[in-house]
Amino acid sequence: MTNQILKSLLTIVCMSLTIFGARAQTYPSRPITIIVPFPAGNSSDLAMRLIARQIEPSLGQPVVVDNRAGAGGSIGAAFAARRPADGYTLIMGSPGPMAISPVLRQGLTYDPLMSFDPVAAVAFLPQVFVVSANSPTKDLKSLLSAAKDNPGKLNYASSGVGSTQHLLGAQLAASAKVSMTHVPYQGNAAAMQDLLAGRVDVMSDVLSTVLPMIKSGKLVPIAVSTSQRLTALPNVPTVIEQGVEGFDIQSWIMIYGPAGMPDDIARRLNKEIGKALESSELKKVFLDQSMLPMPVAYENLKPFMAKEVSTWRRLVEVSGAKIE
């Protein structure tokens, strides 16, 4: 009886290995789609298109980018969560759809930790606090001092309620124990226009967006949101250096699949995306777009996500943001 049981177990193991090997060899057998839950044309969309082009030859199938924008990225995320977990639908994720929207928006049909499996880390997007070149404030310390002396009179702009800009501004005020007024806009362009005109006092944005205007002299960087200074702005101190303890926040982009993806497929995609990120073309684009390497190993992606969801949930609570 014992020998018969051992033979049965060996048969099951051999069959499983055969199925595993066959699936690994046959995937992919048709085109793969990467959902980008934002409009085409921004830096993260560009990164996805370059990654898609880089991994096509090794996968042997077309990799198509599909922009499904709206509701802070939650429309595209909800669509991706409903797709089969077979490796043929992936989604670019960032704090908006993967951490902020699930807290802010009622009735979402997905959960960032339960509905998706992270596949690969792509890049960090550091944030910079900037003021107009005509602003009397040229550093964060004097801005916060003015805010302390004039509670509620200084304001910070954002592209909308619940945006990363809103949450960083609210956290800055809370951490520095000052009162500042949030001014939300319908999109980034309108907020930036009023900042340049001096109608709002300060704003944060990803480095890739503000760096050209910093170089042209239209904006003055007064602090970076990360714990370390940025290579692109070596003379700009961090928020922490200017007396606000524990302030270390940055955006990121990652690639996910619907929850339940076979591990062998997810690992293959992770490997191919990792090779793409090491290519000279991607490195140059990331340098040009001021994106930073995101060295999070495959085994650490889920713990990283859990930590980030907790962090951004806390930022939403601090901001008091609500979407009716």
C-alpha cells in the first residue's frame, strides 16, 4: 500500500511539472495588453510604451498599451481587475488608483491588495515643492515661517482633491504644524498656470514636470519630498533638512496583473521587464524624465505595496480629502 501511495504521489508531481513546463513554454500565445489608467502622453505612459516595445521581441507577441483614463485612474484599474488572471492583461499602477482612490471613492469594485498581483517595479517619481520665480519666498523655511505667522493665508495648489499634490501639501502643513489653504484645480495645467502667475503660493509636482520650468527660471525649487537630495537638483535641500522631521514621500509606477496570476508567468514577465529597464534606451528616457530606479525585488513587491497603501491611506486621512 505504501509503495502504491508513493507511486501515485510521484505521478501527480510529474504531471504538475509537465503542465508547469508546458505553460511556461506556450506563454504567451497571443497579444498582451498593458492598461494605462491615465491619458496618453505623460511620462508614465511613455515608460509603458517603451517597456512594451522592449519586451515584444523576447515574448514573441505584440504588447499593446491601452489608455483607459478617468476617476483618478480607478476606471482603468476596475477594468483590469475584472480580466482573467492569465498574464494577457497587465496594468500600470501608481499611488492614485492603487492607494488613494480606494480610500476616497465609494463603491469601487476592486481592492488594491486583493484584486491585483504586483509583477514588476518600474520607477520612483520624486516630488518637488516649487514657487514662482516672482515669489518673495525662496526656501521652505521662510514659507513655513510665513504660514505660521499668517494662519490660513498662504495656499498650496493641486490638480484636484485627493491628488498626490493635495496630499503632500496637507502632510507638509500637518508635519510643520502650520495652517495653509488648499486650492484644488481641474487638472495640472490650470494649477501650474496660476502658480506661475503668483495667484497661489506653492505647489508640489513630479520632478519631470517642473524641471524644465526650473531650468528656464520660471519656477524656484524650495524642497524635495524624498529623504535624500536629488542628483538633478543637488543644491535643493530636502523637507527633512529644513526642519520637518520624517517627511519622505514619493510617487512610483509599477506593473500589476489581476490577482491569481500563475507564479511562473508573473516571474517571466518580471524578468523581461527587468531586462527592459536595464536597456540603454530606457535608462536614457528615465534620466531625461527624471525617473529614479526602483530596486524592489519580485519577492518584496507585495510587502512594498502593503506599506505604500498604508502610507497613502494615512495621507488621505491627514488631508481630510473627500469626493462627493
